[in-house]
Amino acid sequence: MNPQRHVLLINPTITKRRSARFPLAVLNLSASLDDKYTSSIIDGNVDRDFVSTTLRTLKTGRVDAVGISVMGGPQLRTAISVSRAIRDGFPATPIIWGGHFPTICAEPSLNSPYVDYAIRGQGEETLGELLDALFSGGADRLGAIAGLSWRTGGQIVHNRNRGFSTASFARVLPYERLGNPKHYIARTYLGRRTTGYQAALGCRFRCTFCGVAAMFKGKTALPAPERLERDLRFLITQFGVDSIQFFDHNFFDREADTAPLLEVLAKFQLPWWCFARSDALLNLSARSWALVRKSRLRMAYIGAESPSDWLLQDVRKGTSTDQTLEAVELCRSHGVTPELSFMLAPPQDPEGETERTFEFIRHIKRIHPKTEIMLYVYAPLPPAPGSKNLPVERAVGNLRDSNGGALVFPTTADEWAEKEWLAYWCHTDAPWLTSRLRNRIRDFTTVLGCRFPTVTDIRSPSWGKAALRTLAAWRYRLRRYEQPWELDFSKKFIHLWDPRVSGL
Ligand code: B12
Ligand code: SF4
């Protein structure tokens, strides 16, 4: 331990205060530094004036470096604000970005004057090695730190990728560094005291559109059941948790590895939510399904993506539309709500694919009306530096801008924070969409959302949801999605919860 050196870790604001969950990235990083450096955390989801808090903390003169967690989308803007304020007030303090944005966009991050180092992929070991080099005057060692992107002599250098690590499984998260835990435990449709928790790391698949694939490159690891049991017991006894949202990239893996975790969950019987794949669910034996039921899995978020097998193949999803339908049936028969996400308007046939997706959703709603639907626009990101991923290169090479020219991605963080690129990162818009198609997607989303308000929405009054359901019924039945002005008007008074923006 070197008590003189202190690192400030920041989770910039990404969501409303009441949607804040434990900021697992900065908690994991803080735990990983413990043998060598002290660290503290500022969470912009809870501290709504976190930029001022950051500057006040830096004024104490005790901070030697700042690490900032950055997901693309709205968090990019708040990350830029705090980084700029630090650069202006404390120009000598090193500013280190890590997370999904710098993993993919290390170059645009370093093209910005308020970022000194961009860490790609899992951050724990890379951050430790970078701080060792910075604090011991070892600038000559920077080139050897895997996973680091940095500037030297006016050039941006991307060091080789860092290998997959499961070291975090051995650490205990320092929740006490966040202050009052009550900010992170919320009433959701799962229970009165729901928490977010991550059990497994990574995902063995490499879908071309997915940020998880960019970060883990097809690697995954499940924790030992003892670790899950220890952590769940801790969360229950310390924080009174009664339900869990698993933030794992993909909870269900090969049955032999998943089954021991299901045994633990069946012991605790806390209602839970997770990410899953249709093929993994279909591969579970009757015994595992019995455990799933006993453990009280309430909802499984499944990337259905498309009603077209050619597109599923094209994006290397590895599942088929038949598997989506079978998984919906299977979930229904076991009392699990499937939450299906779809990617609309791929550039190959934006209008045709979108209409086919709408019809596929209607078909699914007939099979299992309680199926939840999440609609996104297909918006693949450029390949991460150091990855030779030809399918991703091909996917983004086919993208077109609004004039039909090849799509050119932003080259700075500020550009990525502009309205249209923010929407692109959040999968709500893409340059090749016509305004007709944009309206069509918006109208269908409104009608579907009012006709089938999400069960995860426990905030809107039930009379309001019933009213919207009734108002939207004729439009949905007759496929009259266009200009649902009466629904737009009603939604001004009955605010529906959007899980795409705020989570559960
Ligand atoms: C929780 C969550 C949210 C929450 C945020 C937290 C909260 N409620 O307080 C909410 C619901 C707000 C959210 C929103 C979004 N999210 Co989100 N979210 C997640 C989720 C499920 C968990 C994040 C997490 O805690 N991970 C665990 C930690 C330990 O991992 P980590 O964050 O990756 O951190 C590691 C590294 O990234 C790195 N690192 C991270 N920060 C830093 C900082 C430094 C200094 C260093 C050195 C390293 C480093 O080291 C960490 C440890 O190894 C992830 C999926 C996942 N499992 O990660 C998706 C995920 C991160 N989200 C994603 C996306 C796209 C979004 C959205 C931008 C858009 C969308 N379509 O959902 C929205 C924004 C919506 C809006 N506001 O408009 C994608 C990111 C993909 C990408 N390429 O960017 C993910 C991977 C989901 C997915 N499979 O697509 N999200
Ligand atoms: S299976 Fe899901 S998490 Fe894994 S790479 Fe594909 S989309 Fe991403």
C-alpha cells in the first residue's frame, strides 16, 4: 500500500436518482486498487452536482489521478463535463477514461484534450499498471501496458489487447465507499428492495452489433456457486435485499456450468431478472427448469433481434427465429416473462425488415400476450482498436449516411456527444432512416407501448395504464399506427416508464 497516492473514481450521471443502482464498474476498480493505492468514489447518479463535488475533492490536494467510467450515450455528455472541469481547474491531474465508450472509441477519446489515457476492455489490471507507471516515473513502461491507449509525440498509440481476466471473482466489493446504500436499493416490479448484481463475466458469442463482444471478444466465465451464495447472503443480511436484477452479460451458459448457480438461487428464492439467449434456454433440462421455477426467475431478456434468419446469420447471432418462438413458449409454460429485444431498420432493407418485425411481434403477442417488447434501431459501432474483426468491419462498411454515401463515424468525443450520434449509440436513430420510417417506428412504438404497457412499470397509476390500453386497442387491432395523436396527448398526463432508458 502506498498511502500517499489517492485515486478518485467517478461514475458520471447516466440516469435519474431513483434509477441509480450500485455502480459496479467503479466498485470493482476500487477493490482492485486496494493493495497499492487508496481510492474514493463519486457517483453522479446520486450526487446530482457531482462536477462541483469533484472539483471540491480535487481542491483538497489529495487526489493524484482521476478514473472516469464512460458508457456511450447520455453518460458521455456528463463524462465530458466533469473531465473538462478537471482539465480547466487542475491541468496536471491525469484523467483516465475506461468503460464501453473508450473501449470502442479509444481514438475519439484521445482526440479530446480532456482525456490522457483510454483503457480498453476490463479495467482492473490495466488501471493498476498504468498508475504504477505514472506514480513511479515509469513513463517508458507505458508502451508495455496491455489494454492501454495513450498519446506519445503527438501520436495515438493502441497497445495490444489485454487477455480475459477472472481476477474480480476473488474480490469483495467495497459498498461502504458509496455512502448510504439506500440510494441503490429500489422498489421494482420484482420486489420492495431490488438490487443490481453481476455474477458471470462476458459472453462466449461475438454478435457484430454488440458492445459486450467488443469488450470480451467471445470469452465468458461463471463464478463458483460459493461466491454467488456468499454475495447473496451478504446483500440480504446487510441491505435487506429481496430481489435481484442480474447485470451479467449473459446469465445462462452451458447447462453444466449454470446448474450449480441455479441451485443457489433456488435456495434463496429471491425473484430475479437476467439476460439470456433463446438457444441456452432451449438447452436446459427439465431438472434445470424446475430449479428456474423454484428460484423465481420472473423475466428473461432475450435478444430476438430480427424476424429474418438471414439477418440473424449476418450479425452472427447464432440463434434462429424458430428458437425465439420456442423460447417464448417455453418461458410461458414455466411462468417466466420473456422480454424480447429487436433491432429495427437494418440498412439492407430498412422498411421491409421493420414491417416484418412489427408482424412478428404481433404473432408473438398472439402466442404469449405477456411477452415484453424492447424496440431498438440497428446501429452497429465501429470495431474497437486492436481487434481484427472482419464481420464487424463488413457490417459497418455497408452503412450509409442520409445522402447515401459511406457512413463516417465521429472522430472526437464531443462529436459522439452530438444529438444524432447520441441517438445512434442509444439505438434510437440512424442516418439511413427516412423521416417516413422514423415516424412509422415512433408511431408503432407508441401504439404497442400503450396497448401493452410494460409490467415492469410500477410507477404509473393502474387506471392510467388501463385507459391507455383501451384507447390504443382499436389502432393495434386494425394496424392503424399512424399519428396516434390521442395517445401522445394522453401520455402527457399518464407518464409511462421506459425500461430502455431507466432499467427496471
Ligand atoms: C446497468 C446498466 C445500465 C443502467 C445504468 C446504471 C444504473 N441504473 O445506475 C441504465 C439502465 C441506466 C443503462 C442505460 C443504457 N445502457 Co446500459 N447497461 C447496464 C448493464 C446491464 C450493467 C452495467 C454494469 O454495471 N456492468 C458491470 C461492470 C463491472 O462492468 P463495466 O461497466 O463494463 O466495467 C468494466 C469495464 O467496462 C471497465 N471500466 C468501466 N468503467 C471504467 C473506468 C475506468 C477509469 C477504467 C480504467 C475502467 C473502466 O472496467 C470495469 C471492470 O472490469 C450493462 C451490461 C453489462 N453487463 O455490463 C449494460 C450496457 C453497458 N448498456 C449498454 C447501453 C448501450 C446502454 C444505453 C446507452 C442504451 C441502451 N440501448 O440501453 C442506455 C442509455 C439509456 C439512456 N439513458 O438513454 C450496453 C453498452 C454497449 C456499448 N457498446 O456501449 C451494455 C453493455 C448492454 C448491452 N449488452 O448492449 N445501462
Ligand atoms: S449473445 Fe448477447 S451479450 Fe453475447 S455477444 Fe450476442 S448480443 Fe452480445
